[in-house]
Amino acid sequence: MDYNYSDDIKRRLRRIQGQVGGVLKMMDEQKNCKDVVAQLSAVRNASDKAIAQIVAENLQRCLLEEQVAGGDTSKLVKEAVELLVKSR
């Protein structure tokens, strides 16, 4: 099964990459702990949203493929939920 990741999700990940770089710069500049943690929290939130988007997009595709094949989609939904829970 091929996975196609949208340009949107790649943009999100590049933005996260930039945020992490910014956090490292803040640390090098010995910025306040509170500010560093706030930025790390923003990175975590952005990462959580990216995970959710990846799971949702792939689940939708997998569900359609399974329906066309006449299969049971409940297993796919369960796996997607487990992925989301595991990511937290």
C-alpha cells in the first residue's frame, strides 16, 4: 500500500522543524525556562495536529479501499483509534 502525504502535512512538519530550531536557539541564548516550555508546548500541539491529520487522511483512504473490496471496516477504525491513543 502506497502512502501519499499531502503538501499541507509536509508544510506543517517543516513549520514544526522551524519551531524546534527556534527552541534550540532560545536555549543557546539562555532564554527564560517559561518561554522555552511555552514554545515546546506549541511544538507538541502542532505535532499532535499533524498526527491526527495523517491518521485521518489515511483512514479515509483505507476505509474507501476496504469498502470497495467488501471488507469489514471496523478493524481499520479500531487501529486508527489505537494509533491516536498511542501517540499521546
